[in-house]
Amino acid sequence: MPVYTKRGDGGKTSLLDGKEVYKDDLAVEAYGTIDELNAILGLVRCKIDEMQIKKQIEEIQKELFIMGVELSGGKNYKKITQIEIKRLEEWIDGYEKEMPPLNHFIIPGKTIGSSILHFARTVSRRAERRVSTLSKKERIRKEIPAYLNRLSDFLFVCARWANYKKRIDEAEWKGKKLI
């Protein structure tokens, strides 16, 4: 069976619940951005040296598939819960305990690994915005935007930690203090 179906040639696609929508529908934008984030996280796994982060990212990628299924109309599938959100918080707390406190904004770009993590963080923020826009039209469970919000925080902390473990000082933007 070929990968192409030609059903989408007219600019429409079908959600998992069978509803036909245009490809720029808010739901397609939301789960499409999550798919993009998942792809970037695959790049992170290829480029980052830290095994702990690689394993965590792989778990996150699986959860992003779960989220994408839900946003594309899947009703009888596993859902993201407070358990996954709490786990992200625990990972963040673990990394932050090892590093000095953050007093300035960070300018991404010291290493490839941390830069790609920062890039993934910005895509996570965009996915969160797309889900927020979709929530004005459809009911979205609160765990989805919360997970994406926490995920962007996790990716930021991982970017800092990756540099910290390599003893690379981050480029700080001194124009505005955080504290």
C-alpha cells in the first residue's frame, strides 16, 4: 500500500473522529505543530550527548504522539495526565538543583545541543499558542496546555544543563535582570 492516498489533494483532511476539515483548521495547526516539535526532538536526541536527556526526550516524544491523537479527534485513546506533568516538574527540579541560579536572560548559541534544545523550546511555545487558539473553538483538556507549558520550561532547563555539564558558560543578555 503506498503512503500517498490523494485524499488530501484538495486541501482537506480527515480527523480521527471522521470529521473532514481544511488543512489549515485550528486542530490541524495544533497537532501539526506538535508533530513538528516531535521531529525537532528527534534531532535533539541525535545531537545531544547527555544520555539522561536523550531518554527523557524519547519519553516526551511518545507523549506528544498521545497528545496529537487527542487533538486530531481521537476519543478512546490514552491521555496526558497530571502524572506526566508532575514528572516534567520533577525533571526540571532535578536539573535546576545542580546549576547556579538564573539571573539574566540567556542568548542561545553556545553549543549545537543546547541551541537545538532552545529551538525545540520555541516550537513547544508555538504549539502551546496553537492549542490556546484551538481552545477558543473546542473544549481542550487543561492537561494539554499545562504539559506544553511545562515542556518548554523543561527544554529551557535542559539547554542550560547541557552547557553546564560541559562547563560552558552561557551567553547572558545583560540588558535586563530577571531579579
